[in-house]
Amino acid sequence: MAIGIEQLNQLALDGLLATDEQLKGLIGVEKATILAKLATLDNAEKIALGLENLSINGKFDGEVTNVDLQSVLVNASNTTNGLMDAQDKIKLDAIALNANNYVHPIVHPASIITETDEKKFTSLAEELKLAGISPEANKYLHPSTHSANMIDEDSNRRFVSDIEKATWNDKMDAVNAYTKEETDLRFQELVGAAPDALNTLIEIGASLNNDPDFAATMTTELAKKVNVTDFTSANILAKVKTVDGADSGLDADTVDGLQASDFARDTHTHATLYLGLNAQATDADTVDGLHASEFAKVSHGHVTLNASGNAAITGNGVFGGTITASQVFNAVYNDYAEYFLKEGELEAGDIVVRVDSDKEVYTKSTEALSNAVVGVYSDDYAQCIGGDLENAGNPEEQEKKYAPIGMAGRVKVKVVGAVKRNQLIVSSDIAGVGKAIDSKEYVAGTVIGKAMENYDGSEGVKRIKMLIMNA
């Protein structure tokens, strides 16, 4: 709205210009804004605005009519003077003194940049050199020679001594050495058709009583023998008379009270005996220093004869020859086992696999559904074959080197998890422990047996009875 001099004078500071509400009601501008603006104007600016007669104290001098203060006190633009809004003021305060409207180019030549001691350009060659240097690298120069003690050995790189090198150099080269197949062929030619009991050096040595001078020993022993031509009835009779005693005769009915038939029976109640005599004996007190009672004992140490002629053996029996029987029964144990060369510690119930190496050794299983399984470590076998001849009949010594592996029959195997009777048993991922599978999970070559009893799995790893059946 337009305001005359009279109205402005009425709105002077000492008049009605006392409240913002009155001034804002007339021109829409607060009193403080008008006074602050007027305080910043010089005379030239007042004249340009037509306000040269408006004093700082709010009085008007001279003749000014219909001054439209609202049109005068507008916001400034890039072509018109006026008031500055708050955002422009914030922007102005943020501009540095003597600032200009400079825009830095996106690219420019390096020549306009001044280097310092801390910041310098590098060449392409220097960049490539720097890229090839590891972090925290130093200028280390490795000596041309140093002691071998500075070098750490590992399983793939080790020093060898002159002695070891000389030993290796003495080995036959691959061109002249036998291959495994050639070596096996030579051994086969050496063994030839020898029986199983004499087809190894240890068996041949044992048969020769491990005598390194066996030929000389045999020559000496043969020299002690009587010539066949001297072995006549007359010679034998003369010899017997010299040791038998007077008046004994050669055709005596008894030896120490026993008839000749007691010593030379074709069959006996506990064994078949053959004395090498033709029931021709004397009635001497002893035979080779032994009384007749020594030949007719009912009990011999751990062997006892009952009235039916059966022999009961307590303890272990070791036989150097062949045992032949028409029937074997009453074995109270469950499986038949074989000694397998073991690697590592094994215990009863462990599932055993062949180690994947050129050497034939066996150890406990470590992976599920292994197709290298051979059986179960048995501690309840009725019969065990194999092992070392020198430890025959001594399971404690045999099992230091070998593991008795159940090959047939029933054996107690370690399992984990629930098992139902007749389920197939395979190896699990727990060392030496098996698990049950259904027939649809069957993989050829992984089964070691069939469960003979149920187990709910609540006790963790447990031994259950299993029928051995590799499949």
C-alpha cells in the first residue's frame, strides 16, 4: 500500500511506530527490518530509493508523498538492489575475501605443478621398479657363501652327508637293477616247486636247525653211524647183551613188569605208538634210564587221558607237523581269524582297512563307506592262522606285530548310531567304528557284515555281534 509523509511521521519512532504489529499491518514489514536497512544506507542510496528525506530517527523532512515502502524494500536480484534473504546471507558469509569464480580444469599438464621435497613426480620406470618391491622390503644382500647351519631343513629338502652320498652312489643304477616283476620272477624260479612249508629261507633254515655249517655237521653225524653191513642180528645181539645184564635173555616177556604188547600196540587209548622194536624186550628196570611207568602215564603235564581214551589239553599246544582230524567240535568261540601285519594301534572291535601303499599293512578305518575294508579286529576267535613261526602258540607276542582279523563267523564290531538286526554294516567317519545302512545305500565292496542284534544308539560307540560277510 502507499504511505504518505503524514502517515510515516505518525509511524515515527517517537510516535505510533512502537510495535511491529502496527507496521506489519500496514506494509507487511517489521519495524526492526526497516530501521536496520535505513541504518546501512548512505545519502546517495537514499536518493536513489527516493528516501533522502527519511532520517535515522524515523522522521521525514521535505515533501515525499505516496512512498511505497513495500516496493522499495524488496529482495535484491542480479539487476536490482534490495534486501538479502537468509540463504543468500549464509552463502555470502561462506565466501572467502577476494574469492573469484575460478573453475579448476579436469586435466592439465604436469608442468604447472610445483614439486616439493615431500611430493615429487615418478617416472614409468620408477613406478615399475616400485611395483616389484614387496612391502617392508629392505636393501638386503645375500652373502655369496655362508654356513649350512643357517638353512632350516624340512621334509622335502634335507642335507646329506658324504657317507650317505657315497652309499647312494654305490647303489646299482636303474638300467642294471631288476624291476619288481623281474625280482618276483627270480624268486619264483628260486622257489620252484618247493612245498609251502619249505618255500622261504626262514623255513629252510628252521628245517636245518638254523645251522650255518649244516653240511659239516651232517658229515660228522653220519660218521658216527653204524655201517649197514655191520648192522646184523649177531652184532645187535652182542650189543644188547653187553648192556642188559646177566641172565636177562633177549626174548623176555616183560620190561619192568609190562608186556611187550603194552609198548608196541598198533593203536593206543590216547595215541599211536611205535618204538622201533618188534616187541622183543627184556625185563630190565629201565629203558634208556626211564622206568616203564614213564611210557604208560595217564597224565602228561597239561595232557590228561580219560577212560574213553580222549585227551584233554589245558594250555596252549604247539605242533610242528600237520594235524589231521575227522571232526572238530565244541569250539566255544565265534569266528575264524588271520594275522594281518598292522600299522598303528588297534583294539578289539575296530574295523580294519588296507593302507593305500606298496607295502601290505593294515590299520583302522577313517572314512565312511570305505571300499578298502578287510574285516574286524577279533579278540574271541576259535582259530587264527598266519603270523611268525617263532611265535607260534604265543598270541601275546604275535599281536605285537599282527592284528587278528575275523574272516568268517561272528565277531563283535564297534558301531555308532541305531542298528537294526540284519542291517548291513559299513565303516563310518569315526576311526575304527562302523554304522548301519539300508540296502538302497549299498555300495559294492564297502560291506563288512550283517548285524545280528538291535542297538538303539543311546550309548554312543558300542560293540555288537555281527556276521562277517564282505560284499
